[in-house]
Amino acid sequence: MLYLGQFSSRTSIMKYTGHESSKLEFKETIPKSPQIIKTAIAFSNMNGGKLVIGVNDHGDILGIPELEAHQAMEWIEKLVFDASVPPILPLVYQQWIDNKVLLIMEVSAGSNRPYYQKSLGLDKGTFVRLGRSTMQANADLIEELKWQARGITYDQLPMYHANIEHLDHSKIQEFIKRRRNGVKVLLNDELLRSYEILTKEHHSLYPTVAGTLLFGKNPQQFLTEAYVLCTHFSGIEGREAISSRAMNGTLFEQYDAAYDFIIERLNKSFHIVGKKREEKLEMPAVAVREVLMNAILHRNYHISSPIKVAIYNDRIEIFSPGSFPGPVDPENLESGITYVRNHAIAKILWECAYIEKMGSGFITLFKSYRKYGLQPPKIFEGTNFVKAILPREKAIISHEKDEEVILSLFHVGSEISRSDIVERLQIPKTTAGRLLNKMTDEGKLLRQGKGRGTTYRLNASFNR
């Protein structure tokens, strides 16, 4: 089975299109039987996937002997079917590329999760695909797979140790007033159940995980790790903390406090426009908002670990527990494809206008960075976590050597422009502009002209 566009020939050795991910794994040779079984189970428990044999870790198409591929086709399907509970029937076939044979095993996402290896049992034989790794599922993950099979998300589950008195009714009333439709209604149990703030079980009402996180008087009493830990570090590496704060409370309170913590630590530049003084952050505030809200909305609250925000001089890192909630390609996040892990939380955040169109967050993120002229953000999916890296402009304090380079340019000419600085220092236009504004304000340089024709001269009266 050969599909056009399935491969690339940029180098002498053809490359298989795509990179290893939660849905794609490369093997240079046919793996041993236990590995094949684990991989098939892991794909079936998650979002499905494809095992391509005859391709190395770099994506180079090497192929395997045709006879070996033909023989394997006969036993792999039976091997996986006999070893898995419930039974998994993979699709196994050959593919010819550049006169080389690849053996491919495709597995669909299963609807009867959890799937496990019969000989190992449920506890030890359940495997999942997290990032590029196949791992044994722990008890928490097995429970989550069971919920998925029932069409339930973790945030919809009841908090049996809590009761309705643990919810802050003034916060719920404020939410009802702020809803997008603006319709005034009476606050009652039926309304709260429709938003899955409460759930009824065995004739008793319980707050849900979503209700506790969004409207609880003290959410961390029941979900101790459901908070955001923000830390400002010195320099660009190391662990020397300047400031650290745990943002507790409801998800609304966590978001507001974490956002303020980050914004307060970003550099700002000021410009006079007409009679007004305008402030501009070193990076787009909307990018901070989108990534932080994405972490709060999509994190796996069943994992006992907080969201972590780390601020360095050259970047901000936001670490969210849990892998992507669906088969998302980190290399194509601007496609607008999105999957929701926490359905009840998402509905309420949308009603409160904390989120807009689903799937637009990453589009807004990358678009805002391009507009600022900064290096693009990076999004990584690791082993049960997602990390976003937002590049910053360098802190002004680190530009002392850059200022010396700028001053040295006047040895070969009497005028310089912003483009001269960008070319010489290899920095974004916004960074160069801020440096020139700073040096002008300090009296080191004199500005001439306006707009694109602006140039700078050395201030002869400045005492260096």
C-alpha cells in the first residue's frame, strides 16, 4: 500500500514523513514479540497509532528483507489478537518506498478501554503511549481509561468527601450573572447539575471535581496539588530563585494571580504618542494569557502535581501535568485542531469569556509572536506533561555589552539606524528599538527624523 506524499527525498537516503510521536513509532528491525504487544496495547488505549518497521530513529528509510516482512505479516496479527484483552486486531501490511520494504502495523483507538496484556493482567499489563514512549499505566491512568470508556472526564466525577456547603455560593451566583447569554435565572440544584457543578448519586448531591476547582471555598482541601507554582529565577539557567509563590484558590483566582505574577516581571518600554504615554511589554501579553489558560484548561487534574511557571531572563516556561488530550501534532499547532480533556471546566470558562473559540489559542499565540518579531514559542509533549517555552527579549541589564557594540559603530560612520543594530547584533527589531530608546533617554545618542527614516548620532556632549 503506497500513499503519495508519504515520504520525502531531501537527502540521499529517503526520509519517512513525520516524526516519532504519540501516534507514530519507528523501528529499524522487527521488534521482539513482547514489544509489539505492548505497542499495540498502548496505541489502542490512547489515540491509535502506527508502528513503522524499517525506519531508524532519524526517519531514514532503510527497509527490511522482503521475506522477513512477508513472514511477519502472518504472525503479528495473531500474536496481538491472542495476547490482548479485550482482543485487538491490528492492520499489518507492507509498503514499498524507494525499492525498500517497510512493514507497518496500524492500530485504531479502542472503545473498550483499558486494554491489557492477558499474561500480565490488568494491573501490570496495561500500557499507554505518552509522547514518544510506551509505558506501563499506573492505577490512576487505568482509572482514567475506564472513565474514558464510559464517556466520562475526570472533572465530571463527584467529590465524595465534599458536600454542597464546601462550595462558595456567592461565586456561583457571580458566574450565573456573567454568563454569555445574560439570562437571569434562579440558582437551584437543577441549574448546577446542568453545568456539572453538582452531580447526583444514590439520592445524594456531591460537588464535582469541576465544581470544586471553579467554585470551592478551599479547592486545595480536596485537590491538594491543583494549584499553579510560579518562580522567578536569576539568569537563564540554574535554580537560584528570586521569588516564588504558590497560586491557590479557584481556577479563576489561580489564573489571575499567576498572570499578574508573570506580567509584573516582564520588561516594559514607554513611548510618547501625542499627549499620551504608551507602555509596551517585551512580549505579547496575549501569548502569556493563552498559554497559561491552556495549561489550566487542559491539564490532567488527576495527576498529583501543580502547573509550574518558571521565569528566566530569556524565556518563560509553563509546565502542565498530562499529555495532550488527543492526537495533537506539536509541529502543527496552528491547524486549529483541539481536543478537550475537562469538558465541564471548558464549558464554564467559555461562558465566562475566559476562552473564546476552541482551538484558537495556539493560533493566537504564534500570530502574536510573529507580530512582535520574536523567535517563535516552542511546545513540547513529554512523558505525561506538556511544556511551553515563550522566548523573551533579553533583560535590559544584560545589554551592557550590546551598548558598547552600538557605540563602536560610530568609529566607522556618523549615523546608524535600527536596521544596522539588528544586523550587527542579530537581535529582534523590538529589542534594537528599545536599546536605542534607552540610550537616547540616557543622553548617549541623539535621534534624527521620524518613522522608517529615523537615524541616530552620537551625542558629543555625553560624558562616557
